[in-house]
Amino acid sequence: MTQRATKIVATVGPASSSREILQQMIEAGIDVVRLNFSHGKAEDHVQRAALIREVAALCGREIAIMADLQGPKIRIGKFSEGKIELQKGAPFILDANCEMGDQNQVGLDYKELPNDLKPADHLLLNDGLIVLVVDRIAGSQIFTTVKIGGELSNNKGINRQGGGLSAPALTAKDMEDIKTAMRFDADYIAVSFPKSATDMMMARQLANIAGAERGHKPQMIAKIERAEAIPVLQEILDASDGIMVARGDLAVEVGNAAVPALQKRMIRMARASNKLVITATQMMESMILNAVPTRAEVSDVANAVLDGTDAVMTSAETASGKYPVETVEMMAAVCVEAEKSGHMTLDADFLNVTFTRIDQSIAYGALFTAYHLRVKAIVALSESGSTALWMSRHNIDMPIYAMTPSRATQRKASLYRNVHTLELAHSTDREAVLKAAEVLLLAKGLVKKDDMIVMTWGDPMGQVGGTNSLKITKIGDR
């Protein structure tokens, strides 16, 4: 089977929560399961996570689980009839104190919205399909004129064009949801609408406290979906383990035309900072209802792969769509074809990297050696997975095998581009471990006798963050 470098994050929901569908999706190639905390109760997520772990074990895989926090609910309220039709040029009122909406007005879940606005601001509702222009604000009421009309139904989202809403990234619900996610040792926490590094540091602190009893510390993913996050992207990256290019809300705030260039910039910045990056939103949207994607969707996924994203993500396609398994199969096939499209070379700026740690310099040395000797594989014997992460930030057309005794590290590394995890028992006997690594590769059919590989490890064995050794070896020479 062709190995795929780009990973697949799949959202699990009503359409994909059965044991049978989960198993088919894992066999089709998902690497990370996303649980969307915008929907469902705490116990639903705990039970779903247990099932995911159980099914993954049956499939012989370590699948990471990502808990995606809801973030602030910046939404309108409900209509007495469920929906209305807004006409261009008509007046319409958003009222924080309105209980039930009608043709003239609607309530707000986000009560602070009147304080965040001024006349001439543009409000985009329902992912930008409806546009209102603010005329004036009076107390709890926002008087607007409809610029682009259409059908507006209950609880649709609101964005201010250009950003600037003051809602905090972490709500009381998010804080409780972090505790819930730590009950099943979520491998990743995705934080919605962060505006600063402080938002990410606060979320990390809450997660670490909640997971302290079992010594579990999840990786933190910042979802970049606010205009305010763009100028401080480097600071957010520095405070996170990775970012998600969340193109839905981001497009509404900065405009659709700005998103493709921002996507490429975010992927470059994440890789340069040794961080992870997930590309998300509407990647296979038409497969919610159709068994095949559009050609534009195929190109979208392929371009994200060619840009160097660690993972591509499904949302409603696998959570509530008619073809969850087919979506994963199609996405995997597109990734494989995109990765074949050209010969990989080490990045042009590779030789200009400044090393700050011994383990980092070993990782880069392994890449350089593997590339020029054209070895069959790179093997990183690692407790924490950091060496494999650093290797995965650069383009190379040979697989990186992260061998570790830690299940948590296996799950975490399942999101790293071009990294494949294998369980290898812990030992302080260096020669025994190196031999066991070769035997494991042979047993899995990943190498054959006389293949050349590059191996890295920490000496003495068993230290976290202690990679300091590199060896070039031929399989079967022992």
C-alpha cells in the first residue's frame, strides 16, 4: 500500500459514530478524529472517544483525538416562524433584549455586540450570505439596512467585516469542555477564535491542570479565524503546537479573495516555526450529498498538500454527510497523487538553519544525510517525538518512522506530515533496541535486506529530549 505523507483529520458526528462506519473510516485512512464540541453533550463525547479508541485498537492503529472547542457564540436568536426573507434596502433591527424575532427584528445570543459596533460597519450573517450595514446604535438595539438579502433562519452566526468583536476566545462552556476532553486524554485541543498568544497560554494552562492527575498534556491547536489573529500570527504560533487554517469564519472577516494567499503564508510560517498546520473548511463540501467531489475541491485538497500542510480536514462531509467513508477514501487518493507530482528536494534555505539544540541538529543532520545517500527510510527512536517533528518540517521523499514505547507520542505524531509511528518497547540496551528497530521494519515489510537507513536516538537510551546520536546502517549487517 502506498504510504501517504499528508494526514487526514475527520470530524465524527451522527453519520459516522457507529462502530462499522468508524472502522471503515480508519481503514480508509483517517489519522486524527475531530470531536466538535459545538454539538452534543459532555457524555456523548466521552462515550464517542472510548469507541474511537476501541475501534482503532481493533484496526491496529493509534488514532489521535482532537477536541475542538466551540468558542464564543456570536449568533442571532430565534424567529417565531423559524426563518424570514430579508429584502435588499429593507430596515432590520438586531436587539440584544429581543426574545423572539420577526420580519423586523431578531435577538442576539452575544449581548455585547452593540458595544462593539459603530455606524457604517458591515455585519455578515450566515457565513457572509447576508450583509447588513449599521445605521445607528441605541442602547441594546442595532439599526441596520439590508445590503444583501436572502433567507435568514434561527441562530445564524454574525461576523463584523474586518474583525473587531470583543468576545473572549475561551467561554465558561469551553473551560468545562477542556475538563471533559481531559477525561479521555484528548491528544489535541483546538481553540476557536484566539486573538492573542495569551488566549492559547490560558487554554494550555487549563488543559494541563485538568490532565495533571494522569500526567497528560495535550497539544494545543490555534484556529486562525479572526482578522485580529493575522498581525500577531507569529506570537500565536509561538504559544501553540500548531494552527488550523479555519477558512470559513476567516473568509467572512477578511474576504474570500484574501484567503488563498493567507493559507499559503500560514503554512509557510508554521513549518518555519517547527509547528503543525491543518487546512480546513469545505475541502470536500459537495460530498455531503454527492458520492464524488467537484474538480475544484480536488484541486483545493491537492494545492494544500503541495503547499506543505500537515493535514487536510473534513467537517460536515464525515460528521453528517451521506458518504463519510467515500470522502476519506477520495481525500486520501488525492493526497497520494499530489505527493507524487514532483520530485521532493530539501528546502532551499535548509543550510541556513541555526541550530539551538543538539537534538535539533541531529534531526537536520539525519535529513541531509538521508537525502544525499538516498536511503530507504529515516528512523527516529524517540520518547517525546520532537526529533520526528523537526524532520517533518522539511520536504523529503522518504518516510520517517517514529519508534516509541509511548502511546501518547504515537497518537500525537500521527498528525505530523510524513511521519509514521511504530511501537517499540523501551530498553536501556542500545544494541538490543537498534536491532529490534531493524527487525520491526523488516517484519512490517517497510524495508528489505541490504536497504540503507538512517537512525537517530538518545544515548543513554530512555531520556526525553535526549537525541544525540545518528547512524547510517544497512539492513542485515548486524
